[in-house]
Amino acid sequence: MTRTVRTTAARSAGQTDVGPAAAPTVPGAEMLAIGPWSVRAAQQSNGRAALEVYEQGELLDVTVASRLGTELLRGARSCVRVDGRTGFAWGRLPTGGALPAVTFADGRLKRVRHPARVVALAGEFWLAWAEGQCGHVLVEHATGAVERLRTRRI
């Protein structure tokens, strides 16, 4: 269940790097970076918000604000960096705008869970990241339903 678009894109000069341990201040940020991933909130000509997700400077995904579906989880990635392993996920906020419960996990027999930091972006999207080995991500709806997606490693 991976939905990706690969296109070359240059990083914005106004990009802010936020390490996995830092909580980003999102309002007004043109470009926000978390490890090798960066995001940019945009607005389409019809007024709907859009989220662009980049991985090492390449456009990875574009998500547009929509209330047609109930899917919260859009994508998930993981990587090994010099300072450790990191997981990153993004998606749409549910109706009402409450942040979803997001957990990164790894292991099949003995699940190791990593709590995620979750922030809202542009009032329509959420971003989450965690330190540790992140083989998949779990996003819980307010109804108790859970979406699960295996992270793709870079």
C-alpha cells in the first residue's frame, strides 16, 4: 500500500532542519525537514491545502486535503542515519482535526514500540516521527480502527 510519485525537485532555500528529537514549529514554515525528509504545505488555486513530501530532495508524495475518504495514513518511511534509526509518517487529519495516535513498531514475535511525536500541519495534515528501528507504523482512528503500513527504507 505505497503511493509514491518520484520527480526531481530542488530543496527550498528557506528549509528548516528539525532533528527527530525536536518538535517543529510549523505555522508559517515554508519548508520543514526531519532527517532526510522535508515537507512543504502549499495551497492549490482552488483554495484546498496540499502537502508535498520530499525524500533527500526528491518529491515523494503530494497529498491534497479531502474529506471524501476516512484514510488517515498516507505514507511511511524509515532510514539508518549516523545518529541512529528514524521513522517518518504522514497523512490527513480526521474530521474535527484531532491528532491521531501514531506508533512506530518493529519485530514480529516480540513487538518493540516507539512512541511518535505527532504535529499538525496546515490544519489538514499530520506528520509523525520516532527514533529507533521502525519496521511499520500504526495509526489509530478515534473509533478504535487501526491503519498499519510497513515503512519503506531508504
